[in-house]
Amino acid sequence: MAGAKRGILLVLCLAVVLVALGSGGVEARKRGKQSLGFYELRRGEFSMVVTNWGATILSVRLPDKNGHIDDVVLGYKNIGSYVNDTTYFGALVGRVANRIAGGRFTIRDHAYHTYRNDGNNTLHGGHRGFNQVFWSVRERVTGEFPHITFAYRSYDGEQGFPGNLDVLVTYKIDGDCSYSVTMYARPLDKPTPVNLAQHTYWNLRGHGNGTVLRHAVQIFASAVTPVGRGLIPTGAVTPVAGTPFDFRAPAAPGAHIAEVEGGYDINYVLDGETDGQGRRRLPQIRWDVPGDARLPGRRARAGLPGRGVPPWPTLQALHALQVLNQQVGTSSTSRA
């Protein structure tokens, strides 16, 4: 991060019911009977491009302290790579982000079985989660605070989940180098689990400018939720003090990553609000859910065809700064 200070304020306003009763594009292409659209939101030198395929963030471009503009999120060279993507780059994931143990959960004594796409578990909503569907454009506004709202209706039985569900996500530029993601879900007829997440990978030095091992990361969390077999939470809450997972003070992921089997990939139980500094090049995140944040540092698979750069090595980006509801028990969700 040396030589550049790039601050982003990312506000995740997650309005999701966990179990409840119940406009033009920059470019458009045809895929089957539906149009694939690309939409740019811009305020000065800060811009982002999103698509209605998976309500995906394709790029976020902003200047550093020297005025050099970089794309600071990872993405593929071409849109076709997103269609069969299993890394969830920039996508809105659901109906339930992360893992459901055994692809099974129970509501009111009724057992439901979801599509198992991660060994014996369901990951990020199944084989065809919200990242693998077309969303419609509900609203698109230009001007000083440009924003776009995507909508999707998930049908009863989709990937094994009960009930029809209306989902909205709004991407909005709120100011200079500041944007918000607002997610909302409303069950229409049956109780159903919902746990949405925005799955962007960040490299705040810019696309193709090395790994994130020397980035400064600070997480205001005193505990993590360890996982067991199949990466399912054990139900325990473990203090981070004295472990490689302690990022309460700014630290580089590379300092202790060799001590963590498989690299950093864990849920943090957040203590509360950040200190508001939002300094350096790591996004400052505010949230409105009483849950976990994902640690940046999951090892992206090597050899993927990165946009504008040779195939990526591992550790190219800070993985998916997600804010989720707390994950407990074997029939809820785990990390990804």
C-alpha cells in the first residue's frame, strides 16, 4: 500500500428477513430471451460498472492520492466467464450465502433439502444461485448521486428453498469515493431462510498490482467462529487474542498467513462501529446487521483469466468483505 492512499466508504445496508411469514444501460446484449446489460454509475473520477447478470459489480475505478485511477476490484476479461463462474466475483449471492450443512434445514418441523453444490453442502444458494440469474432493472437514476436498483423474484422450490421471494439490491454512489449497497428481501407466502451477501474481491492497489499480503487490515472484532468438517461452524465463539486472526490493530495479512491452514477464510464476530478513520486503501464498512464480517484474505484460485492482466496468482485480492447475519449451528451457514 506504500505510496498510495485511497479511501472508500462502503455502506452495506442489509435489510433482510431471515425467517419471515409471509434505466438504460451502457451496453446491452442478448442472451436467450433476456438482455444482458452493463450500467455505469459515475461521480467525478469515481465510477463503477454493474451488470444485471447476478447483479454483479464488474469494476470500481477511483484515483489514489496522486490522481492515478485504478480498477480496484477483480473481474474477468470477458462477460462470458461470469456465466459459469464459481468464484462469485462481484456477485450478489443468495438465497443463503455461505454453506448449509448437508443441504438440509428445518422450519416448523418441515425438512427442506437444497441443491448440494459443494460436496455434501449447499454453497451460496446452490448450483444456480442469485449470481447465476438475470435481474431486472427496477430503477436507474443519474445525476449527483447516481444509483441503480436490480430486482429478482425467486420462485417457490428454487434450488430447494421454500416460498416465493422478492429481492432488491441498490448500488448507489453517495459521494466522492463513497458508495452504498442496500439489499432487501421479502418472503411472499412461506417462511424461508435468507442471508444475502455482496461478493466483491478487492485489491486497492489496483488490478494486477501485486498481492494483498502487505496491505493493512483492521477488523474490529474480538472473536471468530471456528469451523469443523466441511467448513461448517462448530457453534463455538473463540477469542482472537494471541492468534493469527487478531486484526484489532492494523496488520498485514502476510505476517501470519503461513500459520493458518488454507489461508485466511473465517467469520469474524464484530464488536461494533469502526473508528470512522477509513484511512489508507481499505474500505471502511458500516453495517446494520448483528452479525459477522468475512476476513479479507481468502486465496483466490490461481490461473484465472484476470481482466487486463496475465492469469492471477493466488492472494491477488482481499476476498469479499461481506457483512452477514451471525452463523451458528449445523443447519445454518458457514464461510466460503
